[in-house]
Amino acid sequence: MTPDLFSGDAGDVTHPWRRAKRTLGEVAFSAVDLALLTGPRVDRLARAQPGRRVLVASVYRPGSLLASALPRLRSNRHDVTVALGAVGRAEPALAERTVAEGLGGGKFGNLNRVLEVVAGAGAPDGRGGGPTGLDFDWILAVDDDLLLPPRFLDRFVALCERFALDLAQPAQTLRSHSAWRVTRRRPASLVRETRFVEIGPLTAFGRRAAAGLLPFPELRFGWGLDLHWAALAADAGWRLGVVDATPVRHESATVGSAYPRAEAEAEAAEFLASRPHLPASQAGEVVAAHRRAES
């Protein structure tokens, strides 16, 4: 019997016909949001949101899109810290925010190195914040090949807090190479509460989730880690969600194209063999869909 550990969907949108259909779908979804005044409604919510401490952590490779994404991760409302790691030498445009260079581990091991530097610096008063030494309301782990919509951070944090999410991700556009159908954008939706949040391309950890999930396991590929998170979240009573109102574009490369898929699957099977996890067949379940931010 095939283990129930993988999505079964490579999320490949490279075929011209598929891209054309997905592009038309995106136009239709955006028209629905425009008609429903989704943007202005979320902006009103964001303006009422109290300021939070937010950490944006990412590891980038040569030729990444991170420099173009960072402006969408700024905020006039929140106290945002950006900490980056470089595979190789720091790029000039990102050097000021790069806290670690020459990283050669897997995604999550590299992120751990970045978080260690931030934790070592401590909170502004010189004390570490919590069990990981990270005193942040939200920690965003961001891949380096994303394109973000306008006013992303303020809108995203406001919706995560409005619906009391502990672990969250923005939906991906229909044209994105997304491996899990539940993460793809849905029309006329602000937020969907789910049983599953993916390991990327952008994952947000609230304080409770960060305390329970960080530091990350030292995995090279990370497949299956999100299924383990889902089981831990269910046991702890955390709320998980996909934020449809802030869809991100993940279009530069298909899922798993930069490394051997068989090795990623083998690592996942070994990792999950001794750990609780949500079956992949249940990852697409939606607990609740929210179309309105008002009570």
C-alpha cells in the first residue's frame, strides 16, 4: 500500500493551455474581489490592527526574487525585523539584512542558523523572548522565489489575527506551482480555516506555534514536516488557515525541480515513521470558510 504522505499533485502549470486557463481564472477571481471591495475592506481591518513585532526570515540563492519581494514585507504599523541567510556570499542588494553567509544545509537547517543569530541578539532590552529566544508576535519563513501583492504584510497579519490563527499561509495564485490544492486561491474568500498549512513558500508562525515548532528539525528537504505540524496543531488546539485575500505568486519553478524527488520522499517517509502526522488525504479538508471580517 502506498503511504498516505504526499499530495499526489506536482502543481505543474508550465503547459501553455493550463497556464492560459489559470490566467483566465485569476482574472475572474480578481474581478470578484474588486466587485466585493475586498481590498478596501481588508485595508480597514489592517488600519485598526494594533502594532505587532514581526520577524521575516529567509534564505536566498543566487538569482533569487527576494530583493523585489522585501518592499511588500515592510510596514508602517508593525515593527518588522528582516533577517536573511545567503547560500554563498551576500548579494549587494540584500547585504544589509543578511546575518549569515555560506549556508550549505537544507532549507530548515539554514533557517535555524538565521534564527539562531536573531535569538542571540535577543530582544531590544537584551533579554531573549520565550523558549527559542525569539520575542516576536509573528515569524514569517519566506522562500526566495515569491512575488507578493501590494500591502501584503499589513493585510496578511490583520487577517491572521482577526481569525485568531496560530499557523497560517497566504493562498497561492492559480498560476503558481503549488503542490497542495487546498493552498490555491479560492474566490470570494478572505480566510479558510484548514487542518493543514504547507512548509512554504511562505509560512507564518504565531507565538504559540513558534514556541511549539521552533527550532525546525534539521531536514534537508522538509517534505512531510507540514503533516507533522498538522498533527501537533490538532493536539494543541491551534487554529490553522489559508489567507485567500493575499494570494502570492510562486511561478518561477515547479515543486521539487531543484532536488531529487525520490530523496525528498524517502526523507519524509523516514521522518514521519516515528512521529504523529495528518494523512495527506485529509490535508485538503476545510474547517470553515470566512467571506466577511466583521463579527
